[in-house]
Amino acid sequence: MLRINHIAKTFNPGLITEKTALVDVHLHLNPGDFATVIGGNGAGKSTMLNAVAGVFPVDKGSIEIDGVNVTHLPEYKRAGYLGRVFQDPMTGTAATMNIEENMALAMRRGQRRGLKWGISNMEREMYREQLHMLGLGLEDRMASKVGLLSGGQRQALTLLMAAMRTPKLLLLDEHTAALDPKTAAKVLEISDKIIHDQKLTALMITHNMQDAIDLGNRLIMMHEGRIVVDVAGEEKKKLTRADLMGLFEKAAGKQLSSDRLLLS
């Protein structure tokens, strides 16, 4: 479903601010894979995800989504293949529009717009049922402005909207980092349910080592712009923090006294 073929990216080449962000990154995800991506600041996690989303062109290599080469497609054209949830809960929804209007926009993503009534009663009932599955009571607040919702509620709504058109690939970019621990746990629970219920292929970046271990069927660790650990299946199910630190030490050639060093 996703093929990242030996991509590389250097920002500001030839300048004093030159930064090599990705070095020969190679990754294939099968349909239904839920891969968590972990690594320290500057490891290349968000850069890899942004490269897939088309935020910037890669210097070399190619990117395919569901067999389609999207390497040279601009970000807005890739949007038809992707669902995305950002770190900032304020991104991804229109604060001045109400809940059902936001959902209607998500439902019409990539479609031609015509002159007809915006939201039918049948459509409104479908939104109500989908919101009910979140367990946050938003089905009774469909006329409320999204800007009045809490960060966790907005992030849960953004998740629902990102998955409405059954994207080829769901990108989760540290989407719980700005939330308190209790709310983050709820949003992760909702994320896991949506991904499994809809059998989505997903790539989730996280700074939380335990979340990376507990969620998904595959764990990717990055360091200095490279993928240094790729664990899947039964091997991943048996992973502990100590195991993960050991894998990192072996791959990166660095000794760690705690997982904070890995993530800093």
C-alpha cells in the first residue's frame, strides 16, 4: 500500500544551515499494516511523513501509494489518497464551522461540488451514528462550533474525518503529543479502533515508547535520517522497552542509560 523507495532529503544544501534529514530511507507497508514510528528529535520521523504527504519534493528515490507513483504529485493531488491528523488539535478542522459542516467537507473531499442542498437528513443521521461511536457525546452537539470543543474532542473528530473517505493511507503525526495523558489515551484508543474496524493502512509517529510497542503490528525506529530498526509480527508482540533499547544500541552503535536519551 505504501512503497518508499530509497528516498533522501537535504534542506538548504550548500548553505551554513544545510541539514541532511533523510538518508536512503526504504520502507514498504502492506495493506492493513499499522506501523508506529519512533525516534529522537531530528531522527527524520516527521520528515519522512511529510515526504509521503508531498509537503516537499525528495532529492532522490520514489514514493508509491497503492501502486501509483506519487513522487512528483503536489500535496493537494496526494490528498485524495491520504487521511492525515496533525500534532496540533487546532489543525485539520474549521473552528468557525459546526461539527456536521466539518464532517460534510470531509465527506466531499476530492469530489466535484454542485448546486444542491448541503446536508441531507440521511447524511446527517450517518454523521450522528459515526460520532456516537467515539463515545464523547458529540452526536448531541452537531450544531456546535468546532472551536468550542476541547483539544481531545477536536482530535477525535479530526480522526473520524480523516478516515471518512477510507484513505489508502492514514498518517498520524504525533497526534496525541499536545494532549494530557488521559485524553491522549482516549484518542489513541479511538485511533486503534478506527484503523482496525476500517482495515486501514496507517503510519503513526510517536515519542512514546510504550505506545509504539503496544499499538500496531509493526514498529519502525529512526536515527539520524535512517531506519535502524524494523520489527513486525510476533517479534513485535514480545517487545519490551529494554528490548527496544537493546535493538537501538545494536543498530546505532550507541549505549543508552535510559529511554530518554533515545527520544531526546
